Amino acid sequence: MRVVWITHNYPRYVGDVAGAFLHPLALELRRQGVDLRVVAPSDAGQGDSGAIEGVPVRRVRYGTARDERLAYTGRMTSALRSPGGAFAFNRMRGALRAGAEQELEGAGASAVVHAHWWIPAGVSAPVGVPLVLTCHGTDVRLLDRIPLASWLAGPTFRRAKVVTTVSSVLARIVQRRMGVSIADDAVQPMPLPDVPRPSSDRSGDVIVVARLTAQKRVHLGIEALAVARQQRPHLKLVIVGDGAERPMLEQLVVGRGLRDAVRFTGEMRPADVPAALATATCCLMTAHDEGFGLVAAEALIQGVPVIACRDGGGIGDVVPSSGAGRIVEPSIAAIAAALIEVCDDPTAGAAARAEGERWREQLSPIHVAHRCLTWYQRALHA
């Protein structure tokens, strides 16, 4: 079986965080004997074909190096608001389709296209080939907030043989907006890397692991820490990640007098995150409208309780409201109170480990690969 993935977000090198959650699945599918190939956009002129740990990746060019900045940064939606961005997007869509058609040559009747995100991947998928479509979050938020998006997405969803989502929240939105029925076994998060995940001794700091964008609302965690330290002055925060919001967040830390209490590590390879969690006392996930919230599952697996917000989207599939975690209102006061409560709870670590055990199995690469193979067979025989 040949499977061609189309995605705007796939690691550009070993250890890259962009689309990192797709790579463990690709590796496992290759190990299962699937002739898997990835088609993704070039990044600022870095195109051409190659392989990442044995996974063939074709990076398609769609403009000058200056134009090729739509993918990998999380800023595609904002770029589309300009005429130049829309023009570059249209060229990228054509390039992705042409690249997928080249990878499909000679595959015969056993070929499947798997589009990750309905836009741009789904709308770029070649016609006449069975299509599996996975929605990851940002694409579903477009359906929910922009009326025109549902109309644009209609043809892609109608011709998809199988539609999957990474959380039940996303499945409900897709069903409501697109009228598409999503099977129970088609709600499946992407897997975690198969690396050692030592249980935390909870001797260290509160941790945030996130891309530093507005959607992640890391400022709420910093503000909550400032409030919580009024009662628990020993609390400290480590922020793992990088992004456009970092300068603003660093200024906030200084302004709140937290220079000695907050540490920024910068971007970290996914394989190194378990070491950062190995001493964490609590994990803060203050984002809104997450597709799933893979970091929350990672934390629970290692016995780190998680605090998330009620409007966190798919995080609600992962984080319980007591014991191993807290689901709270997205306010500074509520997050600070939960932070004190969780960090003071000596049983929270054991509760998190117990909750994490089911995610350890469900997010293993081999489990998710078997799910994918079911989808591909279903698409071929639909």
C-alpha cells in the first residue's frame, strides 16, 4: 500500500518541533510496511526531496525564498489576510497537489492520500484517489468561526472517504458544521515519540511547554504565578518553548518582579521534553481551543498533574477536574488558586500517573498506526 501524506507542517530536520507529532506515526507506518511518503511545502527556499530518519519527504517550491513563509510558523491564517499571502497560498496549493501526484505515480489501485488539516492539505489533495482527512484543530476553528470556511471546505469533506479528528470536541464541531459523521475509532490523537518517560519526583518547578503564541495565553500562567507566590513564595516557573510572544512575556516577568522566579529555556526537541517533566511539580496549560493537548498527556504519563482552562478545547479529553488535574476558568485568580491546591497536594502525582497509564497505550505509535491502517483500508474499500 502506498500512502501519500499532504501536510503544511512536518519536521524539517531531526528534532524540529514543527509538526513533530506527525513524525512518530510516519516512522511506525513505515515499520509496518506501508510505503509512506510525505509532501510538504518548502520553507524559505529550502525545498527538494530527502528523508528524515527514513521517511521520504518531498518539499515543494511555490515561490521565491521570501514568499515561502506560510508554513511551519503558525501564522498562515494571518498571512492569508493580505493579497500577497492569498496569492502565495494558491501557488502552494497547486504545488502540493502536483507533488502528491508525482508521489502517486505507479502506485496503482492500492494508493491512499492522507491529508493532515483540511486546509491547505485537504483542498490540495488530487482527485480520483481515496482520501483520508484528519482535522487537528486550527482548521476546525476556521469552520466554527468563519461562515465562508464551511462553504470552501465542503467539496473536500464530501469526497473524503474517512474523516478523523484528534479529539471529541473537534469531532462535534465537524459534525455540526459539515454534517459529516465521524466514527468512534476515527477520534484519535497523534502519538507520542517512543522515548523513556521517567516518573516525576515533583521536586522542581511548575512547567509550561508551549509555542509562545497568543493562543497559548502563557501570560495567564505568569500572572497566576505572581498571585500564588504571595502565599507560596517558593513557587517558580520554567517556560519551555519559543515564539512571537516571547519578548512580551519576558517584559511581563520583569514587570511583575519575577525575574528570579521564571526561566525561559527556548525551543526544546520533543525527545528532550520528558527530561524537563521529570522533576516538574505541576504543568500549566492555559491555551484556549486546543485541538487535543498532547503535552497534557505527556505530563500525566510522567505523574505531573495538569491545570487547564475550561475553554481549552480538546484538553478536556485529557485533563480531569480533580485528583490528577484541575479544569478552571481562564482567570488569573482561578489558575493561581488551582496552582496552590495542586502543588500542595501530595497525592496528585500518583493520581496523575494512574490517569496517564491509559494515555501511554492510546498514544503509542503502534496503536495509532493500527488505527491508521484501519482508516486506509476503509477508504480503499468505500
